[in-house]
Amino acid sequence: MNLTLKIWRQKSAKDKGKIIDYAIGDVSPDMSFLEMLDVLNQDLIEKGEEPVAFDHDCREGICGSCSMFVNGQAHGPDSMVTVCQLHMRSFNDGDTIYIEPWRATAFPVIKDLIVDRSAFDRIQQAGGFISVNTSGNTQDANSIPIEKENADNAFDAATCIGCGACVASCKNSSAMLFVSAKVSQFALLPQGQVEATDRVMNMVKQMDDEGFGNCTNTGACEVECPKGISLENIARMNREYLSASFKG
Ligand code: SF4
Ligand code: FES
């Protein structure tokens, strides 16, 4: 396939940035989207030009690094996949593809397609953990019976990879889907009860401090989430927050 790529180039956080056009040929439908960008970058390096900066790590849909808009959609046109799992067979010969970074005040652009998602790390640090004794006395996980429905829902919430597509897709840049997944994965399990009150209060406070917007129930986050994290988690987090507020 021969393609035209329109890629957001921005030298630094302070640079204004703009879309630059690149022509790329001999793209195999079997290439992943990131492999296609690797080929482009190799070409740019050979021509003495600056390669396109983009984040990636696992390239198998589990780390959440490869966050970008492809043709205006977070993680591209295929549903339930990250950009690293998107393949060029989803495009046609002659296509023009727009590639841009996440757009959110709380995710400032560092360079080209890379944004600073450390706000998510700080939200996690505010409460996304449990306190357990790991000094050789850990309990066997199976010794605590957990209802299957709760175990399944906790597992589903825990599949959030922190990619930020929910924030990028939301007109308010709300992080509620991400935070609610991180709250829910503990709220549904007995192991998460000890810090439950502090967790939800602290994580929501940190989310607000980082400048994420509010949730107005448009549901774009759920549609674009590559892991299918459900809006039910937001409802659960709101209940947890209300209950924690009464406890003070
Ligand atoms: S909720 Fe979904 S879209 Fe948001 S960070 Fe987690 S995996 Fe990504
Ligand atoms: S590179 Fe890890 S999810 Fe895409």
C-alpha cells in the first residue's frame, strides 16, 4: 500500500506544533501500525531527518503506552484494540491517515505524539494500592472466598491499562473511567476494604487537582476504551465516594 501520513510534529512542550505530510510506500497489510511508523522513522533517519517520537513498550496491548489518535479516533478505527495491535489491513491503498497525540490539559504534549501521562501515576499513588504483609506470611489467595460475580467484575476493572484514551475521547477530558476502574478493582474485593474510604477520597481529590474535567455521562470513554472498561465502574465509584463522604 502507498499511504499519505499527516503527523503532528512538535519539537517540545513549548513548541506550537503542526501537521506535516509524509508519503510512505510498500506498506504491508500485515504490518502493525507501529511497525509502519518504524519504517517511516527508518526512512527519516536515513534522510537525516528527525524521526517521529511516539511512546511504545509491550506492543501487545498490555502497557498502555502507544496512545495516539488515528484519524481522529483514540487507538484508531478498530474497536477494543490498542494502536500496537492495530494492523495496516484496516486501511486501504491510497489512504490518508491523520496521526495526532492525546489532547487534554492534564496530558501536555512532550514531543510529537508523546504526552505526559504522569497525572495517572500520581492518582494511583494517592490510593491505588492495598497494604498487605509481604514478609513471607502472605495468605493463599484461595483462602478468602469471593463471590464469582465480584471476582469477575474486579478482574474486568483491573484490565485497565492506563492508556488515557478515555480522557482523550471525553469532551470534558474526564478521567472518571480510569479512576473508577482503579477504585473498583479493590472496592469489589475484601482485600480492598481496609483503605476503601481513604482510597476513593484521595484518588478523586488527586484527579481533580490534576485538572481533569467532570463526567457528564456522554459515554465516549466506554466506546473508545480498548479494554472495554464499563461505565458501571463510574457508578460504583460515585457510590463509594458518597459512602466515604458520610464516614468523613
Ligand atoms: S479506562 Fe480504558 S481508556 Fe481509560 S485508561 Fe483504562 S484502558 Fe485506557
Ligand atoms: S505498546 Fe503496550 S499497549 Fe501498545
